[in-house]
Amino acid sequence: MKQHGQGMVEYALILVLVSIVVIVILLTMGNQIANVFSNVVAALG
């Protein structure tokens, strides 16, 4: 039972780290990503 709880904690930590990485990427490259989407919309429209 103790190992099951430990596995859940490790899984939660991995999810937190992945979330932080995604947030940092979005904050640093958000404008570039927005430009790509607007270019795609303009090309389709």
C-alpha cells in the first residue's frame, strides 16, 4: 500500500514538472505561436 502512494506522488510530481515546462514554453513563445495560427487563418480565409 505504501508503494502505491509513493507511485502516485511521483506521478503527480512528473505532471507538475511537465506543466511548468509547458507554461514556460507558452510564455516565451506565445507570440510566435499566435502569429503562426493567425497566418494559417489568413491563408484559409
